[in-house]
Amino acid sequence: MQLTEREKRVLDTLIQYFIINAIPVSSALIARKKHLGMSSASIRSILAELEKKGYIYQPHTSAGRVPITPGYRMYVDALMKQARLSADEKKYIEESIKSPSSEFEDVMREATRILAHLSHQLGIIIAPKMDEGIFQRMELVKLSSDRILMVISIKSGLIKTITLEISSEISKEKLELVSSILNERLSGMKLCEIRQLFADIVKDIDDEEDGLLQVIVNDANRVFDFDESKELFYMGTRFIGEQPEFADIEKFTSMVELLETPNIIFQVLDEDDMQNPYNIRIGEEISETRMQQCSIITARYKVGGISGKIGLIGPMRMNYSKLVSIVEYTAKTITDKFHTN
């Protein structure tokens, strides 16, 4: 339903007040905004019209008004001005994520921590589906007489390490030879293809002396599975508990239970339309009923050309203007981190 310019200005002011204070907003409070140039009577009339149109509601007769999902949607789509991050905030994000460590999980945990710390909401990251990742190189390192460390990297820097148990000691020269052969044969292949075809790829190589390749063949599903580790990273549960919207212990417990069921979170985030730089879903726009008191802000990042999702979950009363910038810049920094490695 269309709004007049005066209605938009009043709705914008109401939502900004409510985001900060989490209490119903009265016409008298809005009238203090001199730039609106409206009397309390005019504002009361506009609030009644906004309520009739379904953008706000009045909890009880003597209370002020509170925005609801269509009001927030109007705000983020037409009224909100995206805040700029300060130079210090950008530097903090960059220095934390672009540390020397190239271990994917380390970067994801640090990025999740940053999201939660800067936003005081629940930071969440969904790892990319690495089956589509392109193999770059492999190294085999001797740890002991019966253990070998395999280090696999895909394009743009993602690394996985895995330990293999062997039945006989293998020389350093043999490890280097096998690494060289595999690097040549696997180069440019997707990990999902390698997992399925590895036995055929190496079947013509003489492996009778120590059986190293057979060990890798037998363990190929684990060795070349970058999705076996935890795909959901989150931090900031305590910030959710501090929000007045989650003062009810049942609501808070319900949210925590969702985090312990990653498949539901994956499904909810997969519903995002990521044609735009970021996506915001509010209240009833979220399919999972237990999350309909929340909003979700997400953006895409890329690792090795494969997309993952990064975002924030919090109450509908969140500072969208600032938090969109935090999510976008963190996603960009993760992408840059793996692009330059």
C-alpha cells in the first residue's frame, strides 16, 4: 500500500526510535523532531493511518505504536540510508580476517566472532559446498613410521589437512614422487570428480611396494570430502539472550535449539534471493515459524570461486543501516582473503 511522503517520514522516525529504545513510540515523542514540521495532532492522525494500512500497531489503547513486518520492509526498501563503516572498523575486520593463517575454519571462526562482536547480534556463516572446488595441489609429509600428513589445497587458498595410517615405512623420495604424479593427474579437477574417479585415475600406477595409493583409494571419500567438517559457524548466542525480545526463556531456548539443528538453518538461508549484494528477511517473511520474531541479513562471499553465505540473526528491531554494512564488508574481506592467496 502506497504511503505519502509525510507518512514515510513519520514511519522512518518511529522505526529509528524503536530500534534504539525497544519501547512503543508516542506521537509526542515523534513531534519532538523539529525537522518533521508537524504538530502532535497531525502526527497522531498519520500514526492512525499507518496502523490502518498495516505498517504499525498499538499494543494497547494508552500505548505508543510499534512497527511490524510491513513497516520494517518499507523502511529497509525505501527509507533506510546505509551507514558507512569507520576506517577503524574496516581496519579491524581486515586485520582479523587477513591474518597469515589460511586454514579455512580458522578464518570462518574469526569472521563469525567479528560479526557478533561488531553487531551484538548472532553472527553466522555457512561454508561453501566445496564439492565444486578445483584441486590445486597436494603434499605428502611423513609424520612417523606409520603416519602421513596429507595437505590438499583448492584454488584460491582453501587448505585441508588429513592424517593417513600406513602399514609400512615410506621414504621421503617416494612421498615426493607420489605427490608429483597426483598433482599432475588431479590438476584442474573438481573434488567431487576426484572422489568418484580416484581409483580409476591411479589404477595404472605401480603400488605394490608400500600400498600408499591403495590407502588413499580406500580413504578417498574422506580425503577429498571438504564438506565433512562442520559447515555452520556461529557466535554471539549471549547477545540474543540480552535482547528484550528474547527475555522470554521459551523464545530464547527455541532459538538455541534451532542452532543445534544446522539443517534447518541451511534451509532457511538457502531461501535468500542473492541477486542483490545483500538480502534482508523480516519476521513472517522467514518460513521457519520459530524464527518469525527475527530478521536475517545475509551476503555472499567466495572461496575458490564457490559461494558461501555470511549473515546476522537478531530481533526485527535491529539497526539495519549499520548491520548491512558490517555484513557486506565482512563478506568482501573474506572473498579478498582467499582471492589473493
